[in-house]
Amino acid sequence: MNKSTELRHAVAIRDAIDAVEEAYEFMLAYAAQGRKRETQDEGASKIRDYLNRFASALEAMEKAAPDALGAAAAEPFRDRFLADMAVMRSVIAVLLEQPSISSDMVDNTNGLIAVRSFLTDLFFIDQAMLPPR
């Protein structure tokens, strides 16, 4: 793979990481709101918008990851990361299927070891596997 393609994949991964971080920050704030239902007198919660952004970032990451994380030494990590990503897609899909998403649902989601593992994967990828910023 040439440097231009490698850089393009790295940029795609970093853009997706930024989108995931933004969505996760919103999830943390939403969890603290104490909403019993998704909407209240204050208006819409926007949680579905952020969960959909999270899902879109996962799709983008999945397309770029095999090439961006393609070094032979990284193969076991890449395989585990792709499995972690599949779990995250499932978690997001389960939330989006709910008729109303409460703060407690999101708080429990944030606490999942799978979510924390995935986020830690992203930090490692950003710092150790992609070209320096």
C-alpha cells in the first residue's frame, strides 16, 4: 500500500475516532440527566442522533481498519479490535431499538466492559498504530 492510501485510511480512522469520542461524551452527559424517558418537557434528548453518529463512525472505521491496521505484527490486535467493533455495533443497535432511551440505559451502557475495552482500543490505535499527527 502506498503512503497516500495509508494516510487516507489513517485520516478516516481518526475522523471516526473523533466522532465516537463526541458521541461517547454526549452519552456520559445524557446518563447524568436522569431522564426516565427519551423526551421530556425540555424537548428532545438528541441521544438517537449521537447513537446514529456512533454507528456511522463504526461503519467508517470498519472499512478503513483492515488497511490502516494491516501490519503483520498487529494482526491479532486487529482481529480482536474488529470483534470489539462488532460488539459495539450490537450494543448501539440494541439501544436504538428501544422505544425510549432512558438515562439509566445509557449509564449502564457506558459502564459495560465491552464499551471501555473498545474505547481503550481506539486510544491505543490513535497513539501507537497510526502515523503521528
